[in-house]
Amino acid sequence: MNKEISRQIENLKFCQDLAMDILKILTDEQLDFTVGKNMGTLGEQFRHMARVRLQYSEAIENKKVESTKETIDPSVAKEKEKLIELWEKVNQKIPQILEK
């Protein structure tokens, strides 16, 4: 793997870890907080970020941008433990693809 890809993977992991740290300190009640009008709750924002990252993963693998094939139950946005499981899964996907 070339140095540039390795550097980008490390940058991605750093950003993922920062977001995961924030997610881990939130309570289920805080996941229901909305930062502004017409903005999703914090839980919905974390779910959305995971969905977009899955979509990018699939685009890298398939060399084509489409709607994500994996659906994420909206109820995940209300439960911290389910969001953490989702994020752990997603956090592994892009680096695995890029390392290939």
C-alpha cells in the first residue's frame, strides 16, 4: 500500500475515533436532542453518517455510486448501544476496502 493511502486511512481512523468518543459519552436521552430546526436528532445524525459511509464503502467496492444496499433501521438512532455497534461495523469497512 502506498504512503498516501496509508496516511488517509490513519486520518479516517482518527476522525472516526473522535466521533465514536462523542457517541460513547452521550446518553440515550441526549441522542434525542436536536441542534436546530429541520435538523435530525443527534442519534439520527450519527445514523446518517454511518449510512453515508456505508454508501461510500459500496461505491469504492463497486466503482459506482448508488443508494446504499444495506438498510439501517431508524430505531437505531434512539439506542446508544445499537449506534455504537453500527459505528464499530462501519469503522472497519472503509479501511478494509482501502487496504485491498
